[in-house]
Amino acid sequence: MEKEVISSSDKEKFLAASALFLKEFELSFTEYFTCLCVNYDKAVSKDEAKEIALTIYQGLFKCDYDIEELREDLFVRMRHDGVMIGFLINRTLFYLIESYLSFVRKQEIASQVELLIGCVSHFINVIESEVTPKVCNATAAFDVSFSSDVMFTPTNNIIEAFHTMRDDNQSVTFLNLYKGVPISSEASIVEIEGEQVTFRIDKLQEIAMKLDGQAFIVKNNYFNKHLKADIIYSDFQNNTVVLKNFIYLLNMPALQREFIRVHPDIIANVYLHQFGNMQTIGRLYDLSMNGLGVVSSENNGIFVGAKVLVAFELNSVSTSVNGDKKIEVQGEVINVIEYKDSYRYCMRIVPNREMSEKILHYITKREHEILEDLNNELNEYRV
């Protein structure tokens, strides 16, 4: 771990030059962190999340020893959940940098953003020395570890990048999921007003975005990370959408999928058979050619890496031609997501030829049905 990459005098210089911003921004930082935290983990109360947020905010510019003590306190308060800590710290500290850049532009004062980036990067390095091993061990199949690349580069400012893209007549690529099916298309930048950006967008993308509740932009030569934004207004008559509150994402799992994954139109009971004939019963959450998700109130010792026999029936008209609805495949658990009163098991499956044909038949028909549903939703909004 790097020690004191940024000096104490540099920290003091930033604190002295940015006292007004830090004082005014404290409440916004606390509210932003609290919102993310309680949505990520329902077991964390708002008051507890606010205390954690203040601890991070007030500890950002302290010495290594104090940050290390803060790190231990964070792990205790957040139940040693390295994934949650990594996610929240990255998201909120980048929000801090974006807000600082906006503040200095509006106030027309000299920017000390390089010093702020140094403080933030070093704070993450100190925290990361403990968090990263926990994150990597817990989620080896997913890209959720800390990022130390150009994410914190001031030239990577989001709104400025949109201005450059518009000047270069470049488009962005949106991606949303509707019932598991990816909906993706290019869109042009129509107008930039303050921190709001208007895009001209494909009509099917617009309704998928509306139903998803948020917009997602795939990284490109202008953005080194994928983006997420809030929808301010959708104009279905002119096929435009206004977005605001752009933030970077650590990853976009939908892009990592090799096959389309659909949400079933049925309630299918799934039986997970482990060693020693241990059985866990759940409900089919999603399905693809090489993976599926199961939601269950049971655990019975299922762990990441466990080999299981998966059995369920596709009780739908979307079944194989011979009418045999039973699916039975070998699977491996690649992630276990724990909710308040249930678990979601994400599994990699290796179906044989017979099972592959049944699954492909169902997915193909289900994808067509889902796209029809999306077009029906669009027609309702365009009335």
C-alpha cells in the first residue's frame, strides 16, 4: 500500500482553499451516501447511514493512521461487507469530485481539483488495502473491485465530454434491460443546458428506458466508464429524452452476458440438489443458454462454487416440440445474493444437446413475446 502519496501540506492547502465548498457540500454528501446505503442494504437505518457518511467525509483528509482506524470502524458498522464498502465509497467520492468541479465553475474560482483527486485517491488506496482482498474473494466472477484508473481524471468530466461529443457530431449508445432482454441503440445529443442533456433517441429505447426508470450509457472513447443518469423528461412525440445526474458505474453486467437472459412468463419451481441429497426449492428468476437465477427463502449451505443438479419444468406453451417440459442440468453457483428474507442464486449451467434445444426454443419465443410487450407499452405512451 502506498503511504502519504499526497503530503499533509497539500491536504491543508486544499482545506484552506475549499473551506466554503466543504461546508456547503457536507449535507449533500451525507444525503447522497445515505440514499445509496439504505437502498443497497435495507438492514442499515438512515441514522446509521448518516453517521457512516459523516465519518467518511470528515476522515477524508486525515493522516494514514486515522484513516486506518476509520477503516476498521467502517468494517464493523457495515458488517465486513467489502463489496458494499467499495461500491459506496467509489460512488460517493466520485460524486464529491463532480460536485466540486461544478462548484468552482459556478463560483468562477481557481480549481484545486488535482489536490482533491490526490486526497481521494490516497484515501481509497488506504481503505482498499483491506477491502480489495475481501471483494475479490467474495465475487470472483464479477468486476466490482476498486478502480484506480482515469475515473478520477478532471478532464473526464461528464458534461464537458458531452460538449466535446456534440462538437464532434458523435452519438452515444444506450442500453436498458426489459424483462431481461437487452435493448440498445445509438442516440444523438440535441441540447446541453447546465447539467441537463437532451438526446434524440430510438422510440423502443425510450420506452425501455422509461420502464427501467433510469438511463444507462455504454462507455466509449469519451467516457472511460459506463454511465447512469436520471430521467427528467421523456417526449414520445418527438423521440427525445432529457437526462441529469450522470454518474459513473463500476461495471455493467448486462454487457458481460454471452447469451440473452429472459425473465420467465411462468412460476417455475426449481429444485437444487446438492451432495448428500440435500434439496433447496426456489423460483426461476431468469434463464439463458448458459445460466439461470433462482430466488429462494432457503439456503441449506449453498455456497459460491457449489456443484448442483438443477431441475424444473417450463410449464408454458413455449416448450419443446415433443411436449416434454422437464429441464435437468448440471450447474455451478457463481454468486449468492442475500436479501432480507431470501436468497438469489446465480448459476452457470452446462446443458446437453436435448436440454439446450428445449431452453433455446423457450428463450427464442419468450424474447419475441417480450419485444411485443414492449411495443404495446410504447403504443400506450404515444396515445
